[in-house]
Amino acid sequence: MRFARSQGRCTPIVALVAAALLVAAKLPAQTITSSRFHDPDGITADRTGLRPDTTVQLHPPGPRYPRDQESMGINAAPVVAYVIDTTGRIELETVSFLNVSPPEFIDAVCAFLPGKRFEPFVVLDQKWRVLLVEMYGFNHWKNRDTTMLNTAALLVKASQEEFATSPISKAVRRLDPLPHCTGAKR
């Protein structure tokens, strides 16, 4: 008997919750606003992260090792995520550093990225903007640090898979506040 009465009192609450859910279902979805990632809904992620670099003969083939850090034997392995546009260029404003690296190495990567070109990401004859994660290893031959490289490689793999299997809005929320290349506008 007591149960029946309490159930009767809950009926208006249940109706109110159901009405709220119906109204919410008709509201437009909230999109993520980002200062660096324009049109996040137009970005996809490739689980493999295997976008071939199609740059014609880059010289040097990777970021330049900062001289002072190289002479001191300082190593770093910056892990960076960025969006490749439909022409194969990196959207420089989206470059985000996923791990802590000395500023000299971040600057070296930021100076290198504008020259990279990729094959566009095509699915069913449509080009997509794609989120990619890469590592740039600066490892001095006298003071080699394979543990640092292995840790960075694991972060690349885990991040690429996370971004490819989660809503892109979650990736943008994670990447937007991270350190990035300053002055990167096209």
C-alpha cells in the first residue's frame, strides 16, 4: 500500500523528466567553439595515423636539432597533434603538443611543420580534414634515451586511437588548451 502511494507521488516527476527529455531532443546540438579549431564537425580521425608524408625532398628531412641543446646532449621527443586540410597541408593553428618539451624543441617543430605536405584523406571519393598525431625525436648520439622515445611512441599510438574512437568534440576540448605554435595563422 505504501509503495503504491509513493509511486503515485512520483508520476508528476516522471512526466516532467520525460517532457524535458523530449524538449532537449528537439534542441540543436551544441557544437564546440574553439579559438584554434574551426569547424570541428568537419574533422575526422584516422585510427591508423598512417598518412604518408608526400613532401617533395624536404631539406632537412625533419625538424632541425636546436644547436645549444644538441651541443649539451639534451634529448626530447615532442608529440604533436594537428589537423591536415583537404589539400594535404597542416592547419598550423591546430598544432597541439601532447607532452612537455623544452621550448627550443617546440620552436624547431613549429618551424618545420609549414613545409610538410600529405596525401589528402579520402573516404568514398570525398576529401576530409583529418586529425593526426606524430612524434619528433631529438636524440643525441652520445646521450641516447630510448625510454623517452618509447614513451613518446606509446603516447602517439594511444592518442591516435583515442581521437579516432571518440567524438571529435572530445578531442578538440582536450587539444585546444594545450601548448601550440604561436603566431600560426594562414
